[in-house]
Amino acid sequence: MTAWQVELEVTAGQAGAVEAVLEAAGAEAITSAEAPGSEAVLEPSPGETRLWERLRMRALFPEGFDRVAIREAVAGALGGDPPGWDVQAIADQPWERAWLEHFQPQRFGDRLWVVPWGLEPPDPTAVNVRLDPGLAFGTGTHPSTALCLHALAAAPPVGETVIDYGCGSGLLAIAALHLGAARVVAIDNDPQALRATADNAARNGVADRLAVDGPEAALPVADRVIANILAGVLQSLAPVLTAALREDGRLTLAGILGDQAAAVRAAYTPACRFEPPVPSGDWVRLDGRRVAL
């Protein structure tokens, strides 16, 4: 059966209203990507998830949809004719597997693998995290996530209590559990991330050692805190994350561009002492230890 793709451009502030209109009109899937020439938002405020000032929004509709009525509804939400409006037929294909073209098994360290659902682990005897990221961030392909996975693989958290702050898909939390953590608390302000984390943990058989909650939750005293977010948010979270870390506990911070590392490190000093930044392209990881309380 042929599907129909509707495309238009919106501002970040218009995206929510337009998405609601498209959903009400029967859209079966809605995605957003950077509009040509849009400026990236590298440091959104806490609670924001926008990445660009302007978005190219795409919605899939089944055959027989009323394109005229949908365009009028969107125009009503925008207060004018939808910019960049385009409608085209899309040949049917197994959409649930299309994303696998861009997400293949990846190894971190000697024995830690991240393997998407639908593919067999290259090494069944290794530590394999089976992942479906859903709508949440975190597949291991981004340098900041990869840096955190390499840190876990290099120093497995055997028997530790770990906090994964900004858990996204739950990848880091689940990797920590597969690598021997006794307990992981996964925190995120995005309900989609919390659902993805709980679902992936259940599929990996580690849900009984995982607590999933929002940022209002009380944090335990942890042996290790991992936070892969953004530099500005990491700076604002410094009092929260250091208070949750036991003496000499490990702190792993990522989502930091190289020229932001000094400011982030300063926010956690003198509560933590740091090793030199670990780079990956434009991104770095900061590895710290909580000093004597």
C-alpha cells in the first residue's frame, strides 16, 4: 500500500502545535530534521529538547487522506500558508527495519558490544547490549555516547551503585548493569526517554536492578555518576551530581565540546579532581573523582 508524505518547514516554537494538528488528522508517523540553513541550538535550556531554530517536518499518511483539509488545518495553526509544503507518494517498505541501515553492531573496548534488535551479536559470548532506541537519544554512534561506553568498558562498575543522569535510550545504564553494576538509577526529564529505558532494560533482562525516574527524584549516594548531556546543563547540575557521589567515586561527564571543557571542569572543582580530557573529534569526556568529603 502506498503511503503519502507531507513536508513543511516550521520554527521550533511552532513544531508542537503543528505536530498536534498532524496527529489529529491521522498521521501514522511524524519526524523532524534540520531545515536547510537552520542554526543549531547546541545549548538548549533544561527541559528543552529542540536542536534547531527551524525544522523540516515530515508526516506519513495512509492512502486516501484528505490533503486539502490537512493543509487548511496546518495553515490555521501557523496563521498562514505552510512554508515549503510538499506532498509526495512513498513506496511501501519495511519501515521497522529501515533504521538498521544506519545502526550496526559496535564494539567498545575488548568485549562490550551494542547490537540493534533484529541483528545477531557478532560475538555471542561477549557483553551484548541489545538496543531499540525508540525516540530517545543514545545508540552509541554519537562520539559523546561512545566516549562513555569506552569509559565503562575500561573500568567495569562491578558491584557498584551507578547513576545515569540524562539516560536517553538507557544505553549507558544497561551497559553498566551488563558489566556488573549492582544497581543503576536512570534519570531523565523526557518521558519518551524513561519509556525507552524501561523497555530496553526489560528486553535485556536487567530491569530488576534498574530504577527509572525524573529529575525530581531523590538520588542515592553512588559509586559512579555518568552524565552525557550538554555543557551548560552539566554546569548547572554540578551541585546535584557531586552531592550524589561518594568519596573517591567516579564522575564521567560527556556531551562537551572541546572548548567547553574548562568551564565544565571548573563547575565541579574543588569537589572533584580530574584527569586530562579524553577527546573524540570535537567532543571530549571528563573523568573525575570525588575528593574527601
